[in-house]
Amino acid sequence: MGTLNPVFVQMVTRNMLPLFAIVAPAMLAPTMIGPRMDIGSSEGRFRQIVPGLLTASGVALLVSSVPQLLKA
């Protein structure tokens, strides 16, 4: 089969493997749903959705950082 890349072996540990069970579906679901949504929407609708998603992700990041900011 071949040997594993030493960089990969040092970066990914056994403790991380269960997290892949969470991360893999979180990456695969949007990858599979996105093209289906793209087919059914117009360019104008796409231009409305993208800023909304970017704003929502920015707000989520800000909200998640507030507890850390209040600690300091």
C-alpha cells in the first residue's frame, strides 16, 4: 500500500479521528446540497443569498468571541 506521509502522521493523532465523524458530514452536506440549490436559483437570487450567509457567519463568529472578550 505504501507509507504514510510523516507530516500527516504527526499532524493527525488518534484523538482527532472521532472529530472526523463530525467534520466529514458537515463538509459533505453543503457540498452535495449546494449544486442542487444552484440549479434552481437565478443569478439575482444568488447575489442575495451570498451576502446574507456571509453576514450570518460573521455574526456567529462575533457572538462566539464575546465570552472570550469579556474574560479579558
